[in-house]
Amino acid sequence: MKKFSLRIDPASFLIRCSLGLANCMSSFYLTNPVRSPIVEPLSIHILMFFFGQFNNILMTVLGNIDLAKVRLAAESPAMLHLKHIESAALKAADLATQMLAYSGKGKFVVEPLNLDRFATAVLKLLVTFDIGWALFNLIGVLDIWFSSWASKTESTLDDHLLPFVRKSLRAFVILMAIIMAIQNLGYSISGLLASLGIGGLAFALAAKDTLSNVFGSLMILLDRPFRIGDWIKAGDMEGTVEEIGFRSTKIRTFAKTLISVPNNVIANLPLDNFSRMPKRRIKLTIGVTYDTSAEQMAAAVEKIRELLRQHQAIDQDFWLVNFTDFGASSLDIMVYCFTTTTVWGDYLDARQDLNLKIMQLLEGMGLEIAFPSRTVYLQHQQGDMQPGSVE
């Protein structure tokens, strides 16, 4: 007698999975209907096609089960498995039949698919994707150009800032492309934009100090008030710029201590950059005694002027030498000029040489440098007054 064999478990597993899938799809659509004018008719058509084809498959399975039952004994293990399969297939077929019946009773309002609207939506999606892809690649081209420019600068700030700017711009392009695609499908994006606005506000409040440092870095990068190696003074801080970072700037003071200043702080402080001076100033007030006559004073002023004209370390574009004040204990001569060098050591050498030559000039003329002094007059009983000098 020819034995009959039937693979029960795979068939039972397939039908039970199909039944579960049908239940999930129907439950999701009934509880969460799609409201897009483009997607809704298309999704309903696909759903109805699925249930129609699923119902045809189940009818074929049930027919094969009836043929198999004729060949099996009533109490055999295969017959029991076959009855379980039949029960699952009947439930699935009943569900598919109900879903198809609901469409005929108006549970689903199936509108004809508008091909023009669908084609327009697809075209908009493709255009949005093309524009987004072009902008995404354009950011890469700009990044290469700015990287070559940043490699020529001494500061490492732009090297740290460029990757952050590149990633931020690409994330912005992707986000805008997704929002435009959602809008082209017929959805309202006002709620999404409101959510993004609230989320952005919360993020900005939470990262206020970090964002202020980032914007301070941008201002230093764009405005470039100083570079590495510059001698600057900002508020109470004075020293040489040692490093310009993404979050802070490091200043080496003349006491050899290192100050780390947040970029948002240093960007908002009045700043003196001594390294940007084209020339360095010398301002002197030379006091001679009141014993000096007017002729001697005029000659001293003229000789100091001639000294400045001949001095190689003095810039000849602008300088002044004048008898300016009658001081408390001296006749004051103002010397105002600039050195051709801005190097601190060379400037001090030039200033020292100028001071020594002025001293030699005044000594050669017999004039004395005044110092603070006071003259006291004493009166005797006879009425005579004799002056006395008190130093």
C-alpha cells in the first residue's frame, strides 16, 4: 500500500503568519487611517489587492485540505494537524472576506487613483532629492576650498571650526529636504515646524554658554583682531597670544603665567593689539631750572629738534619739540616722536640713546635738569627778608 506523506508544520506556520499579518494591517488601517490625498487612495488599492489575492490563496489551500482528508485516517496524527491548518485557514479566509465586504459597504471610501496628481508628487520628490543632493555635494566642494584657505593661516581655530560648520550645513540640507518631501506628499508640516522651533529653543537655552563661545569663535575668525604671537591687552589681561582654540583663547602673560579666556568674553572686551602698531611712540617731558634764560630755552629747543632730525632710529614723518609749561619747579620741554622699530628691545635702546644725547646736549649748554624743590623766605625782626632754599 502506498504511504501518504504531508509536511504539516511549514504550511501551518505560513498560514498563521499570513493571518497575523492580515490582522495587523487591518487593525493599523482602521485605527490609523492615512489622510494624505496622494497616499490614501493608493494605500487602499494596495490593501484591497492584498486581501483579494490572499483570499484566493486560502481558497486553494482549503481545497487541497479537503483532498488530503480523504486519504488520511480519521484519528491519525496527520489528520489532527490538518484540522488545525484548516481551522486557521478558515479564520484567515473569513477575515479577508469581511475586509472585502467592508469596502462594498462604504467602510473604506476608495477613490480612483489620480495619476496626474501622483505623477506631480513623484516629480516634486525627485526635484527635491536632486536639489538636496546638489547642495549636499556643493558643501563638500566649499569645504575643500575653505580647507586650503585655512591651511595658510597660523591659527588652528578655523581648522577646528570647518568640520563643525560642514556637518551643521549638511544636517540642515538633509532636514530641509525631508520637510519638503513630506510637504510634497500632502502632509501639513506646520506642526513639525512648531515642534522643531520649540526643540531648538530648548536646545539654545540649555547650551547658551557653548553657543556663545561658538559665536565668539566665529567673530574672532572673521574679524581677526589678533593672531598667534601678538601682544595684546584686554581688560586686566596683558600678554602674548599663545593659542586660539574653538572654545577659549590662551594668553601667556609677562609673568609667564597662562590665562585661558572664553572666546565670548574676549570677543566683547575692548582690546589693544600692540603688535599692530606701525611705529612706537616716545613722549618725554624735560624740565630745566628756572635759572634758564629765554635765549637758552629757545636754543635748547632748536638743538633738540636738530637731534631728532639726525637720529636714525626716529621716524621723520611726525615729531614735536616745544617749550610747553611753567611747572612748579621747572621749565618743561615736551619731546614727542616715534621710533621706526616696534620691537620692544630695539625701542628701549632707541629711547635710551635719545635720552643720553639730550642730557649731553643740555650739559654742553650749561643747563641743569630740574628736580622738585621749594624756596622759603625768612623775615627778620628788622624787616629784612633773606631767601633760603629748602630741598
